[in-house]
Amino acid sequence: MNITIANASHVKYAQVICDTIAESARVRGTGIAKRTPEYIIKRLLNGNAVIALDGDRFAGFCYIEVWGHQKYVANSGLIVHPDYRNQGLAKKIKKAIFDLSRKKFPDAKIFGITTGLAVMKMNYELGYRPVTFSELTDDPEFWKGCQTCKNFDILTRTERRMCLCTGMLYDPEDKSREKEKKIDKKSFERLRSIKETLFLKKKNG
Ligand SMILES: CC(C)(COP(=O)(O)OP(=O)(O)OC[C@H]1O[C@@H](n2cnc3c(N)ncnc32)[C@H](O)[C@@H]1OP(=O)(O)O)[C@@H](O)C(=O)NCCC(=O)NCCS
């Protein structure tokens, strides 16, 4: 498996990346921002993405987005092809994109929003902590990305204060995170279930 910073030679993988993201969202039944091949190509070309290849076969992808004049960066779009899951690949890609983010944007806070427990666990181990949305970027362009998610009405209804996703933030200034490295899985599952009951019930009923 080769995990590398993406470049022009990887443009041919844009379509399979989009298809894998869309298909995974469909199978999971959760909301996710939609990405077009053009959108992915931009990320493959700007030196801010990591791609994993098994020979010529696409295996995984993740990219960095810069917000609020480099005060914040997000590690977004993490995807591992179903053929390569549960072998520790996402963890390696996450670490690679995290290291790239720290190297290129050492002063930026790194954040993400996710409904996925796997992602929450990986983020936590890298030093991210759960935060309210008010601690994330207020750059409207970031939140625009949520418009294509099927839960966007919840985000609008709560005036962007909360949604089914949990916000997680790595603050380079915060040293307290060193103390605890393992996430309390049960708490996250409970939080997700509370949110789903609260928001989806209101939405459906
Ligand atoms: C989520 C995803 C990236 C995980 O990829 P992967 O290569 O199988 O993950 P890894 O093997 O590196 O596992 C990393 C950790 O997450 C855990 N994990 C993996 N899939 C999980 C799942 N569905 N639920 C809970 N935990 C999971 C693993 O047990 C591992 O934890 P550990 O280190 O404590 O053992 C992959 O399933 C995927 O692409 N899913 C669809 C897209 C998606 O959900 N992206 C996240 C956007 S919010």
C-alpha cells in the first residue's frame, strides 16, 4: 500500500473517489456532503490531499481545507474503499493528513465534523476533543458544504448551533489533551443516540 501526497498523476481517480463516497453514504444512510469530480480534482492538485493506492487500485483518500484565513483547517472527505476496510488504513491516512496539516499550517486549529464513531475515535487519539459548533470556524463557505447533506434542515433549524454531526477540534495550544488518549466509546454512542432521538423525531413528527 502506498500512501502519498496527491498530485496531477492522481486526477484519474477523482470519479472513483466520488462514487465511493456517495455509495458509502447511501449504505450508511447518514447525511454527508456531496462531492463532484471537479471538486475532488481541485483537492488532488493543490498539494493538500493524501491518497492511498494498492498498485493502480484506489484504496483511500482524505484532504485538507483551509478556512478563516488559515486560522482553521479541516481534514475532510475521509474514505476507504470497502475492499480495504478494517485493516488500519483509515488510521494511516488520518495520521498522514494530520501530519501534513501540522507541517503546512502549524498555527492552525484542526477540526472536523462527523457522525462516524470510527472517525471520532481516530480524531480523539490524534488529540482532537469534542467541541460545540461555536468553537469551529464561522467561515460561511465551510457551512455551505453542509447544504448537500440530508440533515441540513436540522442545522438551519438550530441556527448552526448543533446537528447530528459532532464537532471535534485539535488546538495546538492546548496541552491538556496529553492526559487522555482513549475515547469513551459509550459516551459517544449515547450522544449520537440522544441527538438522533431529539432531531429526527422532531423532523419526522
Ligand atoms: C470510516 C472508515 C474511513 C474506516 O476505515 P478503515 O480503514 O476500515 O478504518 P481502520 O481499519 O483504520 O480503523 C480505525 C479505527 O476505527 C474503528 N472502526 C472502523 N470502522 C468502524 C465502524 N464502522 N464503527 C466503529 N468503529 C470503527 C476500528 O476498530 C479502529 O479502531 P481501533 O484502532 O480502536 O481498533 C471507512 O469505513 C469508510 O470509508 N467509511 C465510509 C465513509 C465514512 O464514513 N467516512 C467518514 C466521514 S464522517
